Amino acid sequence: MASGAEVRQGAERYRFDGVVVDAAAHTLVRDGGIQQVEPKAFAVLLELLRPPGELIDRDRLLDAVWGHRHVTPGVLTRAIAQLRTALNDNALHPRYIQTQHALGYRFVGTLEEEPEAVPAESAPDASVEGEPYRPMPHAGTERRLEPRYQAGLWLLAALLLALALAWGARQHRGAPALAVSPSIAVLPFTTLSDDRRDDYFAEGLATEMHSALAGVRGIKVAAWLPPEAIDRKLDMQALGRKLGVATVLDATVRREGQRFRISARLSDTGNGVTLWSRTYERDAAAIFDTQSEIASEVATTLVGVLPDAGEGLRKRLTPTRNFAAFDAYLLGMWQLMKPRSEVAEGEAIASFNNALAQDAKFARAQAGICRGHIWQFIAARSVDALNRATQACDRARQMDPRIGAVQLALGDLYAATGETQKALMHYRAAENDASEKANALVGEAKAHASTGNPELAMRLFTQALELSPGNPLILGRLGYMQYQAGAVQEGITSLAKAVDLDPGNARLWSTYGGMLMASGRNADAIHAFEKSMSIEPLEHVIGNLGLLKYEEGNYREAADLHRKSIALDSDNFELWGNLADALAELPDGAAQARDAYSKAAGMAESFLAHKSDDAMAYSLLAWYRANLGDAAGARESIRRAEALPVGQDEVALRNAGTFAVIGDIPQARLRLQRARAAGIPEARIAGDKALQRAGLANSAGVRRD
């Protein structure tokens, strides 16, 4: 053993320049602070320290640490880079780890002698605040403690260790901690093609790579973020801190006719070092093999040899062998993941159909059609969209039910129709596909929230965010679940994080604005709606702006906005109901209002025949029936709405207005009490025209109980 290392009773410790490496405790401490490094990197450091100054070739290190040589040299390069970051070493001017190009590495620091323990009887007189010094007995002569005292000392030692660790962490809180396990962010690839419309192809390759790497055991993959959410001005270290990862994969893509060029690079965010890079120039048909090669190189650099020799990655990245079908599929996914409107979803479905025209067995393209129709049904509450979604999902199931995307789509379909147990069965099956597991957990969380189990839903959302940290779509869905459960402020906080992570998502801004409006923060809501409108004019945003105009008393302007929203989505009964409310306030609008209420009621009845678990839909149907003079029908719809577990705060407020319309003031007062108890802001109650007319509220917000 080299000088400077202490090896006593199985211990192995090394000390140099304020650094202490303890093999038994598996710790690396620098200047009093613990530096977290991956186990393989720590093992490499020990191999270098055991013969300090000796050149250790790469093969010897790979044999000693990884047990074989069938791994790429990148795993060793990454381990050395992580050690340099932990030791604050510089590759160009090394103080501790020197690279011998093409040969190996050596430790060039100076090891220090471990300080000897001071014998108790030779210790000088000392006192602490007047307390006399009491020498401790020698090892081997101390009195054996009784078990209860031994346990007490172990507890005290553990407590002191915890305090020491906490102190060390506190001292170094300003510096980002290294990821303990391999972690990576896949950035949106950049197109260098002359045709800027080729963005979808570059981004599509990146999302496919992201999903494939998310399925590799042992690698933590940061959530996918669109290009507008990535600050390219940040250096690699700052980007790593923001995304919370140790490595970043980026690439440029140029496509010219039937040829492409991809230049990919994997970088260490601790020091900015390039761990691996390569440029590929090939024919279009080779895109699948190229994707697989890049993914395998990256994965083996991060975790070493893959147990299946990369077969899982090749399978995930080769959903078809037809390049034209794959190209159309990438376009469809790009359209589907953009801020969702009925137009965008229709374009995505057309692209997926184009992919199927090229390869009739392309199951993931068929699953994309299913998802597009499901989202149309959820957004527009259109029965026709539900029928189309059911047919598309059945076809996807017949093509290949083993694919996670197919199981996820089936789960979404049954969740949309309120068949919770069937939905959960398919979501759990989708979990077997690691690349879809986070989305499957979100589906399960939403299903449990819909049945009145928010605690379990929250645990599942937490698991999903652990798998995909900082995922804006998951945060958005979490926020909506919190809002439905009555935790409005928590929902607003989650949506605020979501729009901060993905500021270019019109749908997230729309949902955020809707929650702000529901909490009575109308000025903030208008700002959020304007942000959404600046990205894409969504029907719900226009409708919500119409509701704000209605509350202000600008009924004709509100009616105009509602007509615009209906022009974008004519199958949504809620939009027709909003138009009816505005028309009913106009001197010449009674007949038109009745027609709009009739249309809204008929569409709501058709919708509820397919989705009977939507409490708010029943509550809205009650409102339409009350305004059409059908008091008995309104009461029955209220009964059904209040028998369901979710969203009872908004349901209570809506039902209070409905009871006011049919003249049942005691029941209206009872629902108002429920709404207030659930946290509905007084400003919302004050703005309800039906409650004002019944003398239960006024525009000044004064309670009239």
C-alpha cells in the first residue's frame, strides 16, 4: 500500500489537499463536503489511488470496474469526467488525474499520511468551558457497556452523523450536487435543412430517442421539453443545473432528398466535456439503424454494457421499416403534441392515415389516430369523435396490443367514457413499456381522482414526476386534478410551474387562465388567456373571454365571442350554453337564447349517454332545462350531478343558480353554503346573474344569506 493510505482492520482511506476518500464508507469528501459520485466512478478512483503515480491502462480499469472489456470506452471517459468535477480537477492542467492519451490514466496528486490517534494518557490538560479533561480508556480496556447503553450510543452516533452530513450539505448548498445515477436530457434536435418546415423531422427524431432511452433500466431521463422551452444561450454546466441532469444529448439534422446527415454529441454537464460524438451520412432507409446506433452508444456510455446488446432500443426505434411511413408518423406526432386544437388534431390524424397508407401494419400510427380522436372527444365533448376514437383504438388493438402506446390509448379511451376499471387495466399494461410508464401512471392517477381517491392519485402523480421530473404536461394534469379536488391554489401553483417550463403551450396557458378565473383573479386570467391567444386561438380561450365580458355586463360582446368559439368547435354543448346565457340578457335575444339552450341540452344529453360520470355536464344540463322551463328535468339532473364524487365546488355554485331559476330559494341557499365551504370565491358568487335576480347575491359582492 502506498504511503498516505491508512489500511487498518479492513479500512482503506486516502487523504490529499483537503480530500478524504473512504473506501469502507464509500464517501468522497472535499473541504468538508460530501461529493456524490456514481459507484462505478468511485471504484475507478480507488483503482487509481491504490498505486498512485502508476499508469493504469484503459483495459485494466474496464476489467477491474466493469468486469469485462465489452463496453465502450465512453463509460470510462464519463467516470473520469465525473471524478474531475467532484475533485475540482482540470483535464488540461491536472492536479490529480492525468490522462495518457490512448493509453490510460494515473493519479498524480500527493497523498498525505493519515493522522495517528492521540493516546489518552499522553493528551495534555485541557478543559472546555471549565469542564475538566477526562481521558478515555485504551482500546481493549474499556468497560463493556450493557446492551441498552450500546444501543443508545449507536443512536447518538447515527444522529451525529446525520447532523454532520446535513452541515456539509448546508455548507455546499450553493453548488449543484452531481447526479448519483446516470441521467440525461435529450434536447430537441436542430434542423439544418434549407426547408425550415423540416423542423418536425429533427424534433421527431429527438422525441423518439427520448422515449427509447427512457426505456433503458438504470438511466434517468429528464422530461421532454419543446425547443421554445430550452435556452440555448446557457452553457453546458448551467443547462445541466436547470434540467437536473449529468449529461445532455444534442444533434443537428440535415435532410436533402433521400440522404441525411446527423451530427450527435453527448456532453457532461459537470465540466462541459464531450463524452461521445459522431457524424452519420447515409441514405434515408438507414435512419432506423442510425437511430439505434446513436441510442446504443449513448446508453453504453452511461451504464456500460446493455443486457440485451441493444435489442430493446433497436426494436423501439424501428416501429416500421418504411421511411415514408415513418416520416408521416413523425409529422403526425409533431402536430399532435403542438398546442391542441381541433384543427391541429385533424391534421395529425390525416398524417397518421398517410403513414398507414404507406405501411398498413404500423400500429403506433393507428394508436396516434386513436389518441387524436380521444382528445377531440374530451375537448369538444363530441359523441361523433368518441365513436371514431373507439373504432381507431379497436384497430390498434388488433394490430399489436403489446405496444405500450396502444395500451395507453385504450386506457385513455375507457377513462374518457368513465369505465374506470377497464382504464386501469390498460394503464397497468402500458406500465410494462418503460418509455410509457410515466404517462400510464398519470392515467391511473386521473382515473383514481375521478372516483374520489385524491390521496392515491397524488401518490401516482408523484411517481410519474419522479420518472419524468419537470414534465410540464404532467404538472398541468396534476394541477387540474388538484383544482377538481377543491385545492384551487395548489392547482394554480402547479399550472404556473407548467407554463414556466413550457411557455409555448397554448393549452396550458388556457387551463391556467381558467383556474385563475375560477379563483376570482380575472385580471391575471385575462393575461393568461392573452398569452394563449398569442400562440394559437383556441375555442375555450375565446369562450372564457366571453364569460368575462358576460360578468362585466357586456352581453352583446360576450355573445359575439361565444359565436367565434362555436365557429371553431360547433360540437361543444357548453359553448352553446354560454351563448344562450349571453343572448338571454339582451332585450331582443329571448328567442335565440331558447334555441341555443335547446341545442345545448340535446347535445349534453347525447354526451351523457356515453359518459355518465361527468358531474359538471349533468349540472349544466340542469341549468339548460331550468331555463327551458323543465323544473322536474332540472331537479333530476341535479340529483345525478350531486351523486358523483368530483368537482362538487363548481357543481354546487351552478346548482345554486339553477334552483334560483326554478324558484326553490331554500335549496339555492343550501348549495351556496356548500360552494362557500368548498372555497368558491365571493366574487364568483357575486357575478352570478341568477343569484342576483333571486336576491342571494349582488354585483358588489355583499353576502345576502
